[in-house]
Amino acid sequence: MKKSLIAIALLCSGIVFSQSSHANAFVNGEDAVTYRQATFQAIRFNLVDINDMFRGNVPYDLERVQRRAEALATLSQLPWEAFNFPGADHASGKVKAALWQNLEDFNQRGEKFAADAAALHQAAQGGERREIQGAFREFANNCKACHDNYRAD
């Protein structure tokens, strides 16, 4: 009986959680901008650290590259919903108007960005520096291409 009550309680909490998870985390467009900017700052930190290792600015450390690549694989999935939140197009931020006019293209680039980060993570787990560098180059080039098209400086 006790196990049945626990199971029912867990099931009910799961239903409540799943219903609340469909709601968006953002209060307004400015909140969405803050979220995406914070996410991109974390992406930037991890990207720059790997780049510094490949350029010889800091010693190369495979374990650190692996941690950074794992973080990038997770972080690269996060910012896109903040661009699709109602009102995000009218909020402040460093984006060109072209982004809102080409949101489908932008979202596709976001999917590629996340896929490139996953490939980088996989290459890093393999440990072969050349493979990691190639995957990193692809990831970084995709990042830059999106900035060139959609980020206002």
C-alpha cells in the first residue's frame, strides 16, 4: 500500500512538472534577451579557452578541452528558444533586423551550431588533436558566419 501511494505521488508530481515545463521560462522579451546573452557568454568562454589552447596561448590540456567541448555541446542547445519568444524581436539586444526577417534560416543555423558542438564533443572524447581541431574549426566558423549575418556590433 505504501509503495502504491509513493508511486501515485510520483506520478502526480510528474504530471504537474510536465505541464509546467510546457510553459516558457521567460517573463517578457527583455528576459529572453538576458537569457540568450548569458548563454552566449558561457559559450564564448568555453570557445575562447579551447581556441587559446590551439593557438598556444595557454598549454594544451586534453581533459580541459573535453570539459569545454562537453559544456559547448550542452550550451549550444540553449539560446534558440529565447529568439522565438514573443516580444524578443522588439527587445534590446545585439541583433540585426535581418535575423527577424530570416528567423527560419537563423533557427536552421542554430541547429547546425548545436550539431557542430556535438561533433566537437565527440571528437574531443576520441582524444585525437587533429580531429578535435577540425571539429573546433567547423564549430567556430559556423559561429562566425552567424555573427556576420545576424549580430549587430
